[in-house]
Amino acid sequence: MQLELDLTPRRDDNLIRLMLQPPSPLVVDDTAHRKLDRYRRDQRRKYKA
């Protein structure tokens, strides 16, 4: 795993780490939901203004 990360100097180390060894699916889901909620909130704010 470390070798794979060392071979890719690009900034998607996190993506590779996720693909190689995903944490619990719940954690991923949680962040996705949070992003979605923030996006919806921003949209609502935009249309209210």
C-alpha cells in the first residue's frame, strides 16, 4: 500500500487510499450526505436572496 502511494505524486492520494482500503462505508456515506446537505442549503440561500 505504501508503495502505491509513493508511486503517485499527484494529490489524489486520498482517493487511492480510499480505493485500496476503504474505511467503513458509513463514514463515506456520512461525508457524502453532509456535502449534499451543504449544497442544498447553499442553493436555498442563493434563491432566497
